[in-house]
Amino acid sequence: MKFFEGLSVPIKGLVATVEGKNYLPWPTGLALAGRPRHRMVAFNGSPWLKFFGGGVVAVEADGQVVYLPIMDAKYRAIPADLITARDVNDSQKRALAKTLAMCHGIGMSLYGGHGEDVGAFLASLNVQPGSHLAAVMPPVAEKPGSNSEYVEWAVAYSAARIVHPDFRFEVLCSDVPNPENGVIERLPYTRINNTYSVAVQVSYTDGEHQVEHVEWLPIMGVQMAKVKAGEKKLDHQALLAPTVTDWNRSIMRCLTRAIAETTGYGLAVYAQEDLEALHGNAEGSAGARTAKRGSAKSAPPAQQEARRPDVASTSRSTSPHQTASAASPRVGNLAQEVIEAIRRAGRDSDADNRKLLVWLGEPEDTDITSLSEVQHQRILKVVARQAEEAARKVLAKLKETGKDKPADRQKLMQWLGEDPTADLATVPIPKLEKALKALDPTPVQ
């Protein structure tokens, strides 16, 4: 069964739930896929591979090998010395279900966060066979406890397989000395001093060209890192003692990034991540990466200054690949909302426009009205966040100065020339910045 066909197969009523997580039973998936050929991968004659204090299993189908950590019924990695034959077999069947999804599309909506709603998952991808992936803004998820966004691996992988049916990836192995006995082992990672990296190779046909790319990624997580003030817990740090779960997560992140770099799908999200790194966690890392755009050329330093994308003006020519979406009345209305929002944000200069387009992975001469609906929604979301953050700072300063009573807030709103009963978050950002400047160090009289 072809991936795109399998992706559309209904699974409603066939999904089971364990520990709050949905899954498609492997016999059901196997039957829906037409019982395709597959095999359990052996590692030097063993059905599982031990490393990082745990173990993994793997299943191969249609030329694609898919790994999965050996986990218990609550999806927790089992320590290597506690793994039983039953644990290995159960994990192999879970890996088979994932392999059927990744190779034949069956049940992929479960991994993409849409549960049984196959139609909603397909619609969210905004991709069809023949789509130009670099011109599509993928749906994004938000990291818990932060404003950072990312593209889920199931989204990126599904888009790549829909447009490039022969898309495949391989987890690369390297020779790693066993620290206990010095024996050289072939393992799916490489050691760099006291940290670790994974590598994923992707390949597919793009028109008449064969694309092949190897992507590397550190195994990262929350780690104590040295900063100017001493030590602080920071995310995206190279782990000194990763688990097989950390390894598996890094493999899927590495795959997602390789897809973005080769196809352009989600590249703008990585550009934004780099902008955040320049002003966020870069202090605890070896150095910030250079922000990327939709083309091979990196953005000039002047375009890397904002943590969040500043919003832009509208005097640009239309991007050809977005003309159709611009003709939609809904998109047209959204475009007007965006224009109004960026004016309220006070970020409508040409320089602001360039920063915004870099963030979106679009050419610098793109007309904002020609952007897609998804891109317009992202801009509105970011502007709303900027306004909320500015309002929060003003409220915090009012409280600090003892001017946080309702009458004080109304007085401030009148001073700003706004409706005294309005929410601070609806006030134009330049006015909020003006209020903050007036409150610090001198409160508004």
C-alpha cells in the first residue's frame, strides 16, 4: 500500500487507549495495510540492542528500519538489567505498529496528534502529491512552559513521504568503545568527549535529481550549564548521561531537521529557533548558530536582532506560489487583520518587514497579503504575544510602584489616550513601551 493511500485509511473505532495514550493494535494495522512484508531486526543475533542503560528494538519494512526503546506498559524505558523476553517482544510489536505508520501511512494521525481524525491530520499538513514543500508553512506545536514552537516529526515525515514517495531515512551507526571492557561496538550514535551525537541520512528523488543528506544532532535535554551568574538549568544542552528515550527523541528531531534542510518544509521554524537562541539559551552553549532562511543564504546579522519576529509593512510584490491563497476572501480578511496588527505593534518599517519574511522563510520582496492563511495566523499569534508581554511588564511596574489600583490603571489609560476600561493588551505596543519608560524610573503622575 502506498503511503498517501494508507494515510487516508479510516481508523475510527479501531484505536485502543492505554495509560492515556492512543495506539492502533499491531494486528489491526497489519490487516489494514494488507499484511505487507516486514522483519524484526537482529543485532548480532540478538532481538534487542543494549546502550545508555536500556535497550531498543527495530523493525524493517519497505526498505525502512524503525527503532523503538524497550518500554513498560506506562511507556517508560526499562533498565537494561530488568528487561525480559516479554518486554522485548511487546516492544517489537509496538515498533511494528510504528513501522506500519511510517512505511504505509496506517494510523499516522495518532503520531501527529490528531487521534482517530485522519481527515484533520491530512488537512493540517496542507500538502498534496506534487506540492512544493518549501512554499508550505507546516502546522506547529508549542513546547510546554514556553513560547517556542516546533514541527512534530510525524508532520514533517508525512509531508516528505506524500510529496516524495521514495523518501527514506537511515539511522547511522559508528564504532564506540565499551567503557566497561574496551570492546568496540557498532552503535547508533557517536561519542564526542563526554557527550553524544546521532546522525540520520535521508534520501529521495526530487524531479530528475537524487537528494542525499546526512544530518547530525547532539543528544540534548535539560542540563546544568555555566552562565555568567554561575550555573543554571537550561534546555537544549548536550547530555552527559542520556537515556534511550533521550536518544530516540534526538533521532526523530534529527530526522525532522534533515527534512527541513533538504525540502524547506519547516525551515522557517528553525530560523526562529536560532533567533531565540541568540537572545536566550545561547549564553550557556558553545555558541549560537546562524539564522537560516528559505534560501541557502544566511540572513545578515542586522536581521538576527529580534527574539520574536518583528512585524512588517505591505509594499512588496506578490510571491507567485502564493497568488492562489491570496485570492481567498478569508485569507484576504486575515491579511487586513495582519496589516492592522503590525501597525498597532509599531513594527511596519522596511527593516521590520525583512525580519518578518526571514522568519517565515520567504523572499524579502514578498507581499504580506500573498502569504498563506497559516502564515497570517502565526503573525497574529506572535503580535498578540508581544502585546501581552508588553502589557505584563507595564502591570508589573505598576505593582512595583504601588500604582496598580483600578483608578491608577484608568489614569494611565487616559494618559495614553486609550479607553480607560480597555484591556492593556489591546493598547498599541509603542504606547505600552512609552508607559513603561515613563514608569521606570519615574511613575506616571
